[in-house]
Amino acid sequence: MHLLAVSLFIFCLSFSSACQTSMIYNGARQAGDIMILVIMPAHQVMRSSETDEPGSVWCERFDVRAFIWIQSVIHAINRINSFSTLLPGVKLGYEIHDSCSDVSMALRNVMKFVLKSNSSDYCSSMQCDYVDNNSYVKIVLGDVYSEISMAIARLLKVFLFPQISPGSTNGDLSDKTRYSTFIRVVPSDEYQANALIKMVKAFHFVSVGVISSNSDYGKYGSSKFISLATENNICIPFTESVSDSENEQTESEIHNIVDTIKNSHVEAILIFAMESTVKNIFAEVMKQNLTNNTWIASEAWSTSSLISRMDNITTVGQIFGLSLKKGIIPGFQEYLGNILENPDPDNCFLEEYIAVQHSCFGKGSPDFLSNAKKCQFQNYTMDCSKIQLLKDFQEPLASQIDFEITYSVYLAVTAIAQAIHELLNCDTEACDQNFNFAPWQLLKVLKKVNFTVDGKIYSFNDEGDINSAYDIKWWKANEKEIKIIDIGEYSTSDNKISQHQPFVSIYNKSSYVNCIKECPPGYFKNVTGIKCCYKCDKCGAGTYSKGGDATECSFCESYQNSESGSSSCYNKTIEFFAWNDGLSITLLVFCTFGIIIILVLFVIFTMFLSTPAVKCAGGKHCYLMLFSLLISNVDAVLFIGEPQDILCKIRQPLFGLSFVLCLCCILINLLQISVAFQNTLIKSTFKSYLVFPVFLLPQIIVCTLWLVLAPPQKQKTDNGNQIILGCSEGSPVAFWFMLAYVALLALVCFVITYKGRHLPDAYKNCKFITIAMVIYIVVWISFIPAHVNTVNKFLPAVEMIAILASNYAILCCHFFPKCYIIFFQADLNTEDAYKKIIREYIERTQKKKSTPETGS
């Protein structure tokens, strides 16, 4: 009621002013038999020259999108006049004026026309009643914004003057006790709130923050959504409001809102506000580097190019929303493409658009501008850089069409034409020519009218709301731009959503906030720092949850594993160095080949046991060497296959003992060669059989203690989704001591061969044993880092390779040269040849001893 009183007061003042001065014209006009007053927000801000007393006012921020809405009104009316059979012999005219996105400016323009009796009359008179009101305009089309439409509707209720809106969705406008003359061709926010709840549930969101403007549109939409959210167990952790005006207080409000978002755990944020307000919110969001949120757009900004073309808009996160049902006005795109060729001199909006084109880009017709004297607007030649969304002026108009609002405009004009058709009793050829009907008579018919567009029959219910639907939008981000696409539809008739593609395939996050009693399987309740809800977090890998009231995830058994977010565990894969593995088959071939070689050498050395070559290689000790190498090769085979406790216990000690036995035989052979050329005392005291107990006994003691105190045993190693079966070494000290002792003996053999390199070595024993010991030492030094760093099933293969390399080194360097002499240098394999080599060595030694005496 306060708003109505203020409106009437301003209304009366405006009459006084209008009668004394000529009206400033700044809109678009076309004469007709029946006139339509159109109110549209061509600009985004209204400015005033004074703050303490009345002064001049003007509008700023020319909005190209709203300019296209205005052109859609003109085109739709022209189509009715030119092509439709609805109103034969009747021409519709229009007066289009700018609301500047401001209530006061909209009321100012409405009050100029609603009681005028003709286009040249600038004065309107107050009447006791308006039953016979013969107004110059018969209906108001507009505004798009609910807050403005509500103010206009309250004023028009006094005169029972019809109003039809192509975009105002506030649910309060359905209340006919307050807005009895208001009709709209878009669904009410009552339906929008229901649609948003359905959409939120389809995305499985259960925690939604709400931001709204403090306008009627924002207040109603947010309160209705919050009420329905509570009924549907959807958590609202925060609600924030912001002013639609632009000042320091609004900037502070937006800053605080973004801080609230940063400290919240919501899954999505719903914004009920006009696009200019949302643009400022997103500017602050990007300024504070708040990324990867999910936003839900009300229909007021869900298709806004003002926002979608913001720099770096893709960084704010995913955006989903509702939009009015879109459609295409026949011929509208072609109309926009040709609009600059023959500009209408009575269209100030077009003149202003051309002025920007000419001043900032050198386009447009300067002759048209010089001849257009009636329009008054800002001088855009001052600073083009300050024009809102300047790039919108550079792109073709047809590429910027808002197919939702323009289609709603088309529906509104068609509804008006159909109502006039019925009021004037029109047929396909003519209509009654009585155009002096009162606006309330048109309202009465309009409420009951049915009309068809694109094959769909539209009508209005008792609340003045049309039977329509919403499109569900997704702002799909490409590398450089946003593409707004349809992913579903909400029907107001059955309150259901149809999904063009599953929403969950578009949106998928690892955790979400929950307000219901249970978490789903694979999640657990996390109540830390969450307002009004708890957070459902995914269980990590290796854990699981049945959901429900679980406050923590359970660990899988040692032989099981799970992926993140699992409701159960699965058994891990058992891995070991199997017989059918490619590497194991290769090593098994080498083991088998080595065993065959050893058996063949047994036969050869038995056949040639009495020859010097065999005796020099160790004689009967060669049998022990071959036996130890045979055991070592067989022991290598024990490293293949699934480990067993008994195999784990014997394979390491068996290798250590067998190889020490082999080295003892080599050591005896080397000592025999060395002692043979020493003094008689050493010869008499050297006993070869003592080598075995002296050098073999320490290894026997270590292995025995190892097996008794801390034996190797089968073990399972967890390696992610695998369980590696292997053998633990039991005592690492015993294991490394065993290997170190073998290496020590190898080093002793190496030192002896090096010191005896000048002795008569008929068959190069020392040379080849030196090579064998070097190979052994290098192999086992390399084994240390390989053994330490290998944690998979191929660890047994590492040791198996080292064992086989050691065995083959001795076979190749100690036994193969003797076989070569036996079969290919038989002349050297005689006692005479051997004695000759010894004799020559003695002669050289004696000669060296006598040389110094002769010189003295």
C-alpha cells in the first residue's frame, strides 16, 4: 500500500509537469489503430544530476540484449500487421519506452500514457472511475524484471488496466487480490522453485547455499526455494542477500558473501538475482580466486551473455540453471540482419545503437544521425571504453539473440492480438472498427484467451500464469568460451524433469555435504566444521563403508583391497615367481643346461683322470667341485614356484655351503701349486685335507645358528592390489654374513692367484681362476643394490641370476680350458710336456739368481 500511495503521488505530480512542458521523447513509436505501451530495460542504470532536490535523470549502460528484446516486439507486431489473418483491417501500433532497470523510471513512463486519450495530448485528467476510460494505449507489455512489473501492476490495478509480461516470474504476481490486472507468458517462480528442487535432487545435491537480491524477485524466489528445500531434506547452510544497486555498501556485501562461500562446504550455490548483480558477484569470486564451485542460475541470468562473456568466467566452476522455454520468431534473424540498412527515424533505441557504432567503430549512417533530432541520450563520443560490454556492439545482432525472452515477447504479442481478435469479433476478412473500447474490456477477454504458437496451445489459468515449461541449461566450458546448452526440461503441468542426458554423467564430485540421516555406501560421516549438516566423505583406498550412520571407514583384511569410495573389499591378486613366467622359464633352461654340462664334465674328467690337465685342475677334488656346482644349480631351481617354509629354510644355506665347498677345492688346488715351489719345510707341513674343516666349518656354524635361531620363512608382502609371496631371510645378519664369507674366500683365491702369477702354470689355472673370482665378486657386489631395491615377485630371480652367473663363471674359467686341452691340445696333456715346462722354469729361476753375482 505504501508503494501505491507513493506511485499515485508521483503520478499526480507528473500530470502537472506534463501539462506545462513538452514531453521529452526517447523511445520508439509506430502509429496504429490500437496502441500497445511497451516498457523494456534498454539501459541498466538510472542516474540523477541532483540528490537533495529534483533534477534531470538519464540512463546509462545501453544493453544490447535488451535492445534485441525491443526489436523483437517491433518485429512481432509488424508480423501481425503484415502477415497474420488475426486482425484484418486493424493495425497495431506501439509506444516503447525505457525502464532503465529502475522502478521509478518505469512508473514515470507508464504514467505518461495510461490515461492519455490521444498521442498529441500531454495531459491526463483524474476521474472518479475508469469504466469508460478511452486510453490512448490499451495494454502495457512489460517489464522483464519482476520488481518493476510489480510496481507497474500495483499502479495499473487502480485503473483495471491490463499488463502482460514476457519475463517477470515472481510468484507474488499470481496473487490476484494485489495484482488483478497482471498476466504473464512465463511460469511463476512458484514453478521455478519446484523446478529447482527437482533439478537439485536430480543432481543428487543435498547442500545448497542461497544468494538472493533484496528485490521482490530475489526475496520471493529464495524464500520459496528454502521452504521447499526444508521439506525435501535439502540443507541450506547459508542464505545471503545483496542489493541490486551499485555502491560501496553493495561492494562490502558481495565481499562478505564470497567470504561466506569460501568458509562453507556447500555442493552448489543458487543465485536469485538480476544479471548485473550476478556479474558483480562473479567479479569478486574471480578476484578472490575462488574456483571450482558449482552454481545454479535462476531464469533471470541463466542465459546471460553479460555474464557468459566475462573474462575468465570458466574459472568460477560449473554453472547449471533454469531458463524460460526458448523458441524462434519467424524471420527475426533476417530482420536484425537488415535493421541498419533502413533505420526507423522513430526508433531512438536504434539511433542510440547506431551512434555507438559510428562513434566507436566508424560504422552506421552519419546522415541518419544528423537528421534524427528528437532523441536525447548520452554523448557516446566521449569515451567508448566506458560503454558496458562494448564487444557486444562489434558482433552481429543475430548472433546475440536471447531466444527465451524474445520468444516470450512473441507469445505476449500473439496473446494480445488473439484477445483483440475476439474483442473485435474478427473473422478472416474483417473486424469491427470500434477501437474505443476500455482497457479493462481487453483484460477481461485476455484472461480467457486461447492461442496457438508452433503447434502448441497456450492459455492462462486463474492466476494469470501460462501453461509452459523450463529448459535446464549447462554452461559447457570450452577452451576460450562458454556454450550454453540444453540438458533437460521441466514441465509445469506434471512437475517432472526429463533429462536429455544423465545429469550425473555431467557432474561428478568425490565428496558432498549431507543433511539426511545416512551416507551412501562407500562414504562416512564427517561432522567437522559443517553447519546444519555433516559431510559425507569418500572412504580412501584400502577401506570400505556400508554407509548409513558410519562415522569412519573399516579397513580391508590384509589379503584384500578396495578402490576409493568402495562399499566392500575384493581379494588381492597373489603374485610369486611362477614356473610359467617368461623369466623363470629362461633361468630354468640355464639351470638345466648347467646341470647337463656338470654331468658331462663328470664323465670327461673320469675318463681323463690320470692326465696332467685333470690333475692340474685338482684331480679327484674336481669331483667335489662339480658336485658342489651341481648342488648349487639344483638349489637355484628352488627359487622358482610358490614359496614353502621348507624351501625357504634350505635354499640359502644350501647355496652358501655348496659354494664354499667349491671354493675350498679351488683354494686347495691353488695352494698345491704354490707350495710345490716353496721350501722343503713348507712342503712337509702342508696338509690339503685341513683346508676343508678350517674354511668350511665357519660357514657350517653360521648356517646352523641361522636355521636354529632365526630361520628364513615364507612371507607375504603387500604391494597395492597384489600380495607378493616370497621368503624372508629370517636373520639379515646371518644372510649377509653367509654371502660375505663366500666373497671372502673368493677374495683369498684371487690374492693367491695374483701372488702366484710367476709360478709355472702349465695350463693357466691361475689366470682363469682369477677371471672367475673377479666375475664372482662383481656379480655379488651388483647383487646388493638389486636385492635391496627389488620388492616385487622378481626378487628370487635376482639371486637366481647371481648364483647361475657364479656357477657358469667357474665352469667356463676352470673346467672348459681343461676340456679344450684334453680334446684339442693333446700334445700338452702329457707328463713329458709338463716336466719340460717345470724344467724351463727352474732354469730361468737359477739364471736370474746367478746374474747379480757375475755382475759383482
